[in-house]
Amino acid sequence: MSARVPVKRTAKLFIGGAFPRSESGRSYEVFADDGKPLAYAAQASRKDLRDAVLAARGAFPTWSGMTAYNRGQILYRVAELMEGRRSQFRDELADAGAADPDRGVDAAIDRWVWYAGWADKIAQTLGTSNPVAGPYFNFTIPEPTGVVGIVAPIDQSLLGLVSRLAPAIVGGNTTVVLASERSPLPAVSLAEVLATSDVPGGVVNILTGVTAELVPWLASHMDVNAIDVTGVPDELVADTERAAADNVKRVHRAPDADPFVPQAQSPYEITALMEFKTVWHPMGA
């Protein structure tokens, strides 16, 4: 009998809950830290990015309209599925050259659980009832911004991605994520987790490809309401911020801290991508 030929992985995009190839037909080879070829990943185009934004916009009313408790339960389910794929994530981090893959996977899962727990606590903790001089109630309430673009850090390809994605969606936003160009496979595996969880299609859309090619299109897209530039290369930050200003996008960058330390997770990472609405209501009406 001839030796069995293993099925090679083709890492696809994740758009609207589906796994399409790039409409351009392009792909690029992904290598391990030691130079070993691992897979071919889809190289997203501008059309793919537009499709991802359209999917995110379409999913926004459903996701933002869910109760906070329901969102928290759905996100906790994602952590359960990540735990089930722990060995796969560990192997992918090892291939990417992570110094301690087990620690990286544990930290990513724990961080996802931590942010999931904030879903029904954001409004109570960071909203407020304001004292006013008059017969009125005055409430300040956090609300999702809308569609958020996320450029994942090139290093810490799982923990860095989770640290940017989880706080963006827990508050009700939907997202378009540019995965680490150098190590996209953990992001693709996370997409497979999301696809088999209860997260509605379009809430998270993950694109693999060339960061320098995709960032200008993401930053200038007029239907993206905010952008997390944590993973944008330094030489592109100024141009990205200028492009984002065209439709007054909110621009956020994570604090420059070790992603493993507790200070790297904060409820303010959630509200950095939310709006605060103040409502007046007459008393006694």
C-alpha cells in the first residue's frame, strides 16, 4: 500500500460566517519560525475588505440588539471551544516561534473569559446617573460605536489578537480584523472556533494578507466607525490616522505593555470603542 498523503491546509478568509477564498485568487505561503513551509493563506483584496465591512454592518443590529447577558454567554462559549482546540493553538504558536506556547494559549483563553464576563457589567460600572439642577433624570449610557476595524499585532499572534478583538465585540460592536501577516494561522483557527460557536455570522470577519496593502483601505472606508491601530506598523500610523479622519473615525491604540500582565486587560479597552450617550427625562412623566 502506498503511504497516505495528508490533507494540506488552505487557510481561507472568514467573512459573514463563511470561509471564502480571496476573490482575487491570490494566496501567499506561510512559514514557521525555522523556515519550514506551513500552509498557503488567502491574500485578501480590497474587494474582500469591502465584503467584510458589508457583512459587519449587516450583523450590527442583531449583535448590538442582544441582551448583554446573552452576549456574555455566547462569548464564554467561544472560550470553551478554544479550550477544546488548545493543542492546535499551542502547535501553531510554537511554529510561529513563541517562547512559551502553553502560556500564550492559556493567557488568550483566560483573557477571552475575562472580557466575556464584562458584557453585563459595562453599563453598571461605567454608565452613571448624573445629578442635575432640575426635575429631570439624567443618565449616561455606553453604546457600541458600530463597525470597528482591528489591525492585530504581528507578534503574540493569538493573545494579541484576542486582546484587541474581545473588548471590541463584548460591547456590541462588529469587526473587521486584519490578522498578523507573518503568523496568520492562529487567527484562522480562531475563525473556525467562531464559526462553530453561537457568534452570529458577520460579527467577526478575519482577513489574511499583506498588512501594508489592506490598512489604507480599512482606514479610509467610510462605513467603518472606529479603528484599532495597535498592530499598524510605525511607518504607516500617521497615514492611517489621516485616512481615518475623513469620516471622523475613532482611533485607538492599546497601551504599550507586556500583553501577559494583568494591566493589559481593562474595561477601558472596551469603552475605548464605545460611545457614551446622555439622556434627559422629566421626572414624574
